[in-house]
Amino acid sequence: MRKGLPVRGRVVGPGGEPVEGATVRSAQQNNGLWQWGIQVQIPDRTLATTAADGSFEALGIAPRDDVTLVANKGDLIGQPSDAFALKAGAPPLR
């Protein structure tokens, strides 16, 4: 096992206002996988919920080169983030 890493960010609405209570998930988890010729659904797992200022911190994320996150709240569905690399010791993204 490897140590998971934190991801911090902020979710904003269509007008740039912070969105409180949005759920943040991995966009990769929303896709089914094919295993042994059978499509397997990955359970939906909330990584974080946003605070009043739209900020979130997701803990224990596996290091990888192509992390993509997506947020939603009620009828608001966010665009997936640009893919980013998550590596131990890397400087925070801005």
C-alpha cells in the first residue's frame, strides 16, 4: 500500500460564487470498467464536501498522472477538472 495524498480546491457556481455543500468525486469513478468481459461499475464515492467558501480537501487520494475531479450539488453539475498529476513532494497546483 502507498500513502494517499491530499487534494485541495474550490468549487464555484456559474457566476463565480462559492458553492457550499457540493460533493466532489473522481471523474474516473463515474465510468464502468470491463473486467473478464463483464462491465463492472465502480461504487460512487464522495471524496469531499465543500465548505461555505466553496473550498474542499479530499484526503487519501492515490498518486497518479491523470486525476480528474467533478463536483455537483442539486441541479448544478460541474465540468470535470482538467487532468492533473498528483505526486508526493510535488508543489501544490494553483
